Amino acid sequence: MSLTKSNPLIKVGRKFAAKQIVISIVIVLICTSIVYFIWGITIASSALLGGVVGIVPNVIFAYNAFKYAGAKSSKLVVESFFSGVKIKMIVTAFLFAVVFKTTVVVPLSFFGMFCLVMVLPLITPVFVKQ
């Protein structure tokens, strides 16, 4: 297997990650729409912000985590996952700071949607086949 980005295993991993991210985006938009029609714009915007704070770092992680694949590049795979997690944590903290500094959010809807986005990657493999 090649160490380059043309490795077919990388494409499989990125495709699966992309499916999970699209599912997360769709679920966030559906839930935000439901919240909007039931409780209004203030709570819905807080929920949407919680979803964005959860999804953006996941996208960055997926991009960084699937740079390498294969037995020959196992050390690079581990390093890319660890660097992806570090970047994800930094971006998450930054987005939390930006949201709390610039907007007034409803904590229950914000953290509820954020937690939902964090749980979705654990649930989606049951419904999405590779």
C-alpha cells in the first residue's frame, strides 16, 4: 500500500466520515427546525449554534484523521488520529469561546444539540453501512 493520499483505504475512511457528517448536518437541521416551530427563534438559534460547534471540529478531525492508511503507514495513521484529536479539541474550545463571547445562548438547547452531535458518530454506524 502506498503512503500517499491515493490509497483506497483512505478513500473508504473519508467516504464513511463524510456520510456521518452529512447525517449529522441533516439531523441538526431537522431538530433545529422542530425546535423553531415549537419554541421559537431564540431557542432554535441556540440549538443550531450547538450543532455547528459540534460539527465543524468533526469535519476538521475527519480530514486530518484519514490522511494515511495501511500496514506500512501504521505509525502515520496513529499520529494523524492523535493530531486530529488535538486540533479538534482546540477548535472546539475556540468555537465555545467565540459563541459564549459573542452571543447569548439558551444553555439547554445549545448543549443538548452539542451532545447530540457528539453521540451521532457512535450511533450512525448502526444505520450506515460502509
